[in-house]
Amino acid sequence: MSQLFGILYRIRHFFMFLLLQIACFYLISKNSSYWDVTFFNSTNNAVAKTMAVSQSVKEFINLGNINEQLVLENKKLREDLTKQLEYNSLANTGYKPDSNKAQRYQYLVAKVISGTQNLTDNYITIDKGTKHGLKPGMGVICPQGVVGQVMSCNEEYSRVSTVLHSSLSVSAEILNNRLRKEKITALGIGSWPGVNSRIIKLSTVDRFKPISKGDSVVTSAQNSIFPANIMIGRISKINTVPNDAFFEINVRLSTDFSSLMYVYVVNNKLVDKQSQVEEITVEK
């Protein structure tokens, strides 16, 4: 303690200087309106900047919670949108869909733990498993578009084969104004050739269909894994091969797997009943 007092005594002149400086600034600001306003504005600016920095730090700390809240809100909006699309997509045909079928899709939010994108067969791991209601065969999407399909699960985690997988194909449909106007359907099968992680091939599209570069490619209604009209990507290249009935089409994926953080697992509540009917038909 005596050493502390000794140090303070040795720098007593500095403290005296500091005290006199504060007193001078106080007297100047009180006796001059110009300096009073300047001091007031400077103090306010300093306080405002300090509060702004403090608020930015708080927002950064809470960024994870904010993202999770937004994802949950998007989940509810996506369920409502899917239900509405199920109704609207059949309205023009004169067919009125059953309410159970229109509401058959539910979504579960999951976080991506790890993943690959440069292998022949690529996967992601998500933090939801069988205890959360997941099972193999469920589709997986993200806000940008299609991701893949659940391949295996344990209680806590699931492994998803992405569209960048040699054995996964997606039933797809091409959309553009001319197709809509002429009421033409352009269906194809999307699969990854194993080269570019942003490009897949679209096959079995009739070469006489009126399509062009830049057209949207979405999931078709002819599958039980994904709801219809989920974005897959856009046509980036179209080749015509002589004596071939189909186009060779490249599709640039809308999903960027390098920045994937949250996904939605698609639960088709009627998929088992659909599978039962299809199995009976095959046996006959």
C-alpha cells in the first residue's frame, strides 16, 4: 500500500495539471456560448457513436437468434405458399383438389452441420433425426431451391444426399411465358454429371418444346418428394443433337451449397398411401 501511495505522490503534478485542464474547459464552456454549443455537440456525437457501437455489438451477438427466428417465420410462410400453390395449380384445369392433399406438405427447419460439394457423391449432415420426425426418403430444400433427399438418420442427425449426387435425379419442369400461353408442359429429369458443382443436366425434354436460355426450371408435380414449383435453377445452355429427339440442357443451380446454413425438410404426409397404390399397380 505504501508503494501505491508513493507512486501517486510522484505523479501528483500530472493530476494537478489534469484537474486544472478540466476546470479550464468548464469555465470556457460556461462563459462562452460558442464553446458551450461546441462542447455540447462534441459530447453528443461521442455518446451517439458509443451507443451505436454498443448496439452493433448487441446485434452481432444476437445474430444467431435473429436468423433462427427468420427461418421459423419463413417455414410458416412456405407452408402457406405451398398450400396456396396446390390449389391454384389445379384451378385452371377445373379440378378442385381435396383439402388434405393441398395441405399434405409440412416443413421442419434444420441446421447444416457439415457437407461436401466437390466429390462424385456429395452429402450434407443436418442436426435433426428420427426423434424429430425425420426418415429416409424425405426431400430437403432451402430458401434458394432444391437441396436433396434424406438418405439415413439416427436419433439426432440425418445425412442428406444432395442434387450433386450421382444416384439422385429430380423430376423437373421448364417454365416460360410461351409455354404458359400455349398451355404446353415441358418436363425433364435433372441429374448431376459430376463435373461442375453449380451445373446439372436436364434430359428427356422434347426438342420441339419452345424453350430458351434463361428459362426457369422448377420441380414438377410428378414426384412425391418435393412440392411442385420449387426452384431448381435456370437454363444456361441448350444443345441440339442431330437425329436426337431431346435437347441437351445445362441448368445452373439456384442453390449455392458453399453457403448453405439452414434447410427445410419436406414431410409429405400422404407419401405412404401414394407408395402403396403405386406398388399395387406395379405388382398387377
